Amino acid sequence: MSKITKPAGEREHEFALVLTGVSKLTPELTNALFEAGCDDATPSIRSGRMYLTFSRQAPSVKDAIFGAIRDVKKANIGLEVLRIDECDLVTQSDIARRIHRSRQLVNQYISGERGPGDFPAPACELHAKHPLWMWCEVTNWLYENNLIKEDALSDSREKYVINTILELHAHHQQRPELTHEALDALGIDLRDYAI
């Protein structure tokens, strides 16, 4: 039996894409996705929301996600990618789970009792019992302190940027006037980001 080899520089990336446009799985839908290139994904529906769980070979997570989004569009069945199913706002428990450490150790990182100090401040819910941190800020701190590898940092940054763009697109689709008003009020010209 021959061994399947990965192309040089590629690795396996696991992620899920949250979709809109369909609330029911049908054989036609799953066949269309399979034929469009999503043969490395498992379609599911939970609480009326469809998502595809991918296990895809690519040089980077962004390449894997961009390819998956293109394949979903290629299916041409009315599906839109809403976001990558990974929340950038995390609790202390989420941080512990993601880095495979105890919640107590993460609490010590946050308080400065362990580690080099200067753990990122919470991003929101500051008044609440369980504040939330930005995962991309946490991964930056973890990487700078040799607690995660560069791949994990890169994956976090790439997913964060892609989700930001997908969410802006979704908001613009739903409320274009409000989106333009907010951009104008904040002095943000999207043409500044044109390449």
C-alpha cells in the first residue's frame, strides 16, 4: 500500500466556516459542495445555522481558508460565508483550554505571579466577573514569551483579519447605509486599504 504524501511546505489545517443562505441539509446541497471542492469538509447544522468543518492541506491557514471560501462560492447554491467559527474574544478558561494549560496557571500569567508579566489587559466586559481578552493579543504575548510556536501566532492573526473582513462584508450587506455612516463618522476610507 502506498503512503499518501503531503506536498512540501503544506500542513493540515482544521477550521469551520459558518454559512448563511441555507437552513436545511439536502443531498443536492452536499453534492454541490463536494463537486465544488469541499470534499474535505463535513456539512452540519446546529440551531438553524449551517457550518462546514474542514480538514484541509495548505501552506498556511489563510491559504486553506481562502481556498475553502472560493470552493463554497464555486458551488453556486446561494451560500455565503459569514465567518470562521473561532471567536476572538476569550475568557480565562478559553485561554487555558486553547494553550493546554490549567486555568490556575493562566490566572497567574494574568496577575503577573508567574511568567514575565505584562499580560494583555482584557478587551471588554471589564466590569464583569469574567472579562474577555482578544485572542490575537494573547497569542502575541504567548509567542513573545516562547509559550507557543510561530505557526499558532500566524494562524491567530490570519483568522482574526479574515473574520474582520467577513463581518464587515456581512454588516454592509445587511445595513449598507449604517456601515457607510459609521465609516464616515470614524474617518475610515476603505480606499486607503486598496492595494
